[in-house]
Amino acid sequence: MEVEKPFTGEVLGTVPRCTADDVETAIARARVAQGTWRRTSFAQRKRVLLRFHDLVLSRQAEILDLIQLESGKARRHAFEEILDVAIVARYYANTAQRHLRSHRRRGALPFLTAAQEHRHPIGVVAIIAPWNYPFTLSMSDATPALAAGNAVVVKPDSQTPFSTLWGAALLEEAGLPPGLFEVVTGAGSQLGEPLIGGSDYLMFTGSTATGRKVAAQAAENLIPCSMELGGKNAMIVLDDASLTKAVDGATRALFSNAGQLCISVERLMVHDSVADEFTRRLVERTRGMKLDAGLDYRAEMGSLVSGTQLETVREHVEDATAKGATVLAGGRPRPDIGPYFHEPTLLDGVREGMTCFEEETFGPVAAVSTFASEQEAIARANASDYGLNFSLWTADAARGRRVAAQLEAGTVNVNEGYAAAWASVDAPMGGMKSSGLGRRHGAHGIQKYTEEQTVALQRVLPIAPPRFVGQRPWGKAMTASLRLLRRLPGVR
Ligand code: NAD
């Protein structure tokens, strides 16, 4: 299968087009390896993950090149993937044991039942990953699964398989036994079914449309799943926001990875009282952004990943302008830089009925609008099927927290675009509404890869009448005990 180099449209390399049989082989190998790995200590897993962390940092130049070459993104956006993979690996290396330790639980009857909750690795975790953050979205969902004692089989997107393959080699170099991180390359439509059918957990990141399909397959196989899907994220600039910081934050939130970021902003809402000044400054910044295809840090924005993606962006801009929207900045493809480059674009007057009003563009296009009151901004931000990530700008932290609580999004960044919540890996990250199911990061991001088990030890008396006591008096005694427990303070 040929993999394209988006900077030029040339072939970057080839990978095998795996079959359903290959997927079965990968899962079988993973299962064997997991049988041993599940019995290793947390300390041993921690050593592997921390070595992996160190190798990612020391070998970053290689993977930065690779990410850029297969995705076409600017190096500064590729570097976000290095940060993410290292931070998540370190976090779960250091916290897996704490998140997964056994707990004593209240028993059926005080003193008579000793109950304990345990977590066991779930087995083989399938990861289906998209192309936009090819290193992060394969590796950072895998490291918690591995830390919990599982094996992983990853199916990267066909457009960007090399970052995952490089990650697989690096994990083995870090000491991960062979078989625990398997990669199958090929079309999702062909490999999805055998992969989901043979695994014990599905971690999917991609579009909401595909998410619905694979979640149905997971349900058919009765395996749990986590869905990280699309967004139509809003950024709200309140009247008291620092405009300098908000403009700076907006350029990152709108145009990171050329807007091909699930948590990037496509709806920018600015309070009436600051809208003119804010928009003037943002338009100036956007027009001045440097687009480039170099393997260095000069570019502020890179290419789109493919001709298909460029076509979607063009269609959304053309549809909006044909229906009355105006272009404030950008608006055009830039074939002079590379076949799939498109200017960072700001649109004014985007209304209901235009494709980009509701649908995710997943490109460097944002609609700017104004609002008169906080309540209007909240209502409009929430008027979406999606609820992934919102950004809110205000000089008043208490106001920020109060407004954030009313926003229907899995993450809300106050005075940041997306990075504050994403990089707070001790806290859950994921989407409400059609943006997903389940969460990555934090306790949930590793506990989901385990099976919970309760072991209850009954002492002295069974939860049944002893042989010398009849059912009726036992029932009475139990009823009296329950009434007493109901009244005792501290009994839950
Ligand atoms: P996509 O759904 O087309 O593809 C994602 C992955 O699913 C790819 O590996 C693909 O090969 C695979 N796939 C496709 N059809 C399949 C099928 N029938 N069965 C099994 N697997 C299948 O998504 P995309 O367009 O490549 O990615 C962009 C989307 O991903 C955007 O909507 C974006 O918002 C979303 N995304 C979400 C997050 C998040 O964390 N919430 C992160 C990144 C991207």
C-alpha cells in the first residue's frame, strides 16, 4: 500500500496491505504475549514506559521528520505529539499501580463479609487511530493499556502508518517484550471487523460516522469501547478578556495542524464590545501566518493531509461564500507551496444553512461572530450536536469557572485554546453528545482497560438462616437489623 507525502504528493513509502488473516495472527500473538505480561510487576512495566519516554525525547528528530513527512503538518505541531506521548507515558508509568490497586469495600453485613475490589487486565486492546495526530493517537492510548498489563493491536490510518510502526520499534527498544504491541496496516473497512471481533476492548479515535459503525460492532461482540470523535468547538471571548492573549490563543486554537485537530476551534464568538478590535488584530495575525513545507520550525502552519481534505475545505468555504458569508482572511488553496496547502481562513456572516455552520470542516477555517450577552454566548456554543472542547477567555477566574460549568463540552479551557485541558493528563478528556463515549487520561483512561472483580469473603455466619434458626425468625431479625442500620449515622 503506497503512503503519500502530502508536502509534495509523491510516494513516501509502502506498507503491507494486511488481510483478516493477518489481523487474526496479530491478535493471537498479542494474546500469548499478554499471558506473561499480565503477571509482570508494575515496577517492571514502569521501567519499560520510562525508558520509552526517554527514547522518545532523545530520538525526537527522527519521529518529528516522520510525522511531518506522512501528515504534512508543521514541525511545531508535530512537536505537540512528542510532548503528549512523553507526558502520558510518564504519567501512567508512575500512577498505574495507584489507579489499579485493590480496595477493601463495605461488605454485605458489617463484620461478617469482607469484600475486596480488584482490577485485572482486560486482555487484548484494539486501537483504531486516525491520521491527524498519528503518533499521539496510537501511542498515548496504548501506554495506559500496556501499563495495566494488556497487549495492544493498533490499526493506524492508511495515510499515516509510519509513526505507529516507529513507535512499535521504539517500545521494543525500551524493553517491551515482542507481541505486546502489534500493528496491522490496511483499510479500516476491511480490518475493522476481524480486529473488533477478536479483541477485548476497542479504543477508537476518528469521525463520528465511523464511530457509530464500530461502536455497533463492539456492541455485537459485547466488548466495551471508548469513542473519541468529532467536534465543532467554540471559543468565547468575553468582554473582560485580554485581547492580546486571546488573539494569540485563537491563532493556535484555530490553526494548529491546519485545523485538523479534533479539539481545535471552528466557531469563534466575540463579545460586541471588543469584537472590532479583536477581529482586526486576529485578521492581521492570520494574514501574516507563515506557511511552509520545511522539516524545521519556521512554518506556523503546514499542509492538509490529502486532496480529499483540501476538497472538503474548499467546498465549505465556497458554500459559505456563495450563501453570503465573507472572507476576512485567507480563503484560498496554495498550490504554490504544496498540493494540499490552504490558507488559514476567517469567515464572517456564517449562518444556518451553510455547511460549515454545523458540520466539522476539520481544516483551517473558522467562523467569527459576535454576541451581546454571556447567556447568548453559552446558548449558541451549546447549540451543537457535538460537545468536545470549548475555549473561554476572561480576566476573571471565578467568572470563567461559572460559565464553564454551563458549557456542554467534555473539556473547557479557560484562557487557553485546547492545550491546558488536553495536557492535564491527570484529568479526564473526551466528548459529550456526538463527540464520544468514555474518556482518555486520568484514572478512567487506565481503569477502562481492566475488568473489575469483587471477591467477598463471608465469615462466621452465612447470609442465610443458620441451621438452628427458622426462616421466619431470621427474616424478622434481618428486618430489625436493616431498620437499625438505616438509623445508624455513618452507615451507607
Ligand atoms: P475516520 O473515522 O475516517 O477514520 C479513523 C480510523 O478509522 C482510521 O484508522 C480508519 O482507517 C478507520 N476506519 C474507517 N472506517 C472503518 C470501519 N468501517 N471499521 C473500522 N475502522 C474504520 O476519521 P478521519 O476522518 O480519518 O479522522 C478525522 C476525524 O477524527 C475527525 O472527525 C476528528 O474530529 C476525529 N478525531 C477525534 C479525536 C478525539 O480525540 N476526539 C482526535 C482526533 C481526531
